[in-house]
Amino acid sequence: MSRNFELLQNLGKAQEILEASGLPVAGTELEGPLAIPLHDSNVTPSPLAMEEEQREEVAKLVQRVFLLPNKDMARAVAFSGTEPGNGCSWICARAAEILAAHVAGTVCIVDANLRVPSLHAYFGVENHHGLTESLSSAEPLRSFVHPIGGKNLWLLSCGAETENWQALLGSDRMRLRLAELRSQVDYVLVDGPALTAGNDAVSLALSMDGLVLVLKANSSRRDSVRKAVQDLHEAGVRVLGAVLNQRTFPIPEKLYSRL
């Protein structure tokens, strides 16, 4: 059994979940959800810590969601997991890096996971003067956004911790700030909280062009995912696709080259 067949089998499982909910996967141009074969979310990677196979799969996600020439092409996308700890922040960060490397326009990644912020650690920067500060300030949003990596990749970090994080994510001020950001950069990627944390991911996604759902292989339950997709649909959120993350192989890695 080849590695590609393993991936295709799991793509089919994710596809069945989404189609059973009566939803297209990323509109008419995306043929199916994507699988990120292997990632350990317990290890904080450097910005370029991706195996070639992982990079190829994230590049497919970027191509299909952001770069296909069609009228429904997304410019602002929320990323959310079905549950915490499934690598959603890693997927969002890697997608932002690859998108910035393939476009001339500006790309801004936003850490809106106010309960468990992590993007500042992924990119090796301080988590200060970020999103939470911007929500209580009259300063232009650009004063809270920091360049990272290259000339066209920017980060709006979470900022100071706050006990009132849920109220902030669903506030009118948050919607205004996201609209301001969309008017000033070409692409916005928002790392949001897990769907099980409440309605915050839905509130964020409604301010975006849609949402990418991150599933955890061998953990995300079919019924739970189907309900999550249906709830998103009923709330008016456009589901752009699904990523099957943290895939492990039943056959040891070294044996695949011999099959």
C-alpha cells in the first residue's frame, strides 16, 4: 500500500463527513479537503520547520483557497479546529508563510485565539501591543501589526491576556478592526479558537470570506464534525475546506520506500 493511497483514503473520509452535511468543499473549484500527513503539535516548530511532503500539502491548501482564479476566491479566511490541540495554529502559520512567498501583495496573520495564543512563539517574536490592545485603542491598526519573515508577511499577535476574551471576539469593535485590516492588506488569515470553545470562531468567520476547518486524525469524531459543519452552515459561514492533520501511518515510515 503506497503512501499516496493512505492519504487518498483519508481524504475520502473527510469528504464524506462534509458531503453528508450537504455542503460543498471550498466551493466549486476545490475538489476535496486536504490532508497534512504528519505533525506533532506538542513541538513548537521554527517558521520553516516543514518536511517537503507537509509543505506540498499546505501549498495545495493555499492554492485552492486563495489563488485559484474564480469569482469566489478568498482574501480573508478564518482557521478553526473542531477541538483544541489539533494543530490549527501551525496550519494557519504555515499557510500564511507559503501564501506570502507566492504573492506580491501583503499577507497578515492574526492571532485571535485569545485563550491560548501561540503564533508569536511560532514566529519567535514578543506577544505585546497586539490584538487585545488594539480593541481598546483609537490608534490605527497598522501600529499594532509587526513585519515577520519577509517584506510582505505581517503578524497581529494576540497581545496581553484578558479574562474578557470571549466578549472581545464577538464585539462590534472586533468586527470593525477586522474590516479595517481587510481594507489595508491583500490577504488576512485569522487563527481562531476551537469550535468547542463557544461561538467565537463563528463570529470571526462571519467577518471573513469563509473558514478552513482543521480536523485531528484518529481523534475528531465523525458525528461531531458533521454537526460542526452543519452548525457553521446554519450560521451562514462558508466552509472553504477541511484539513486532516496529525496523520500517522500504520506501517513504519522506512517500509514505505520498499512497497
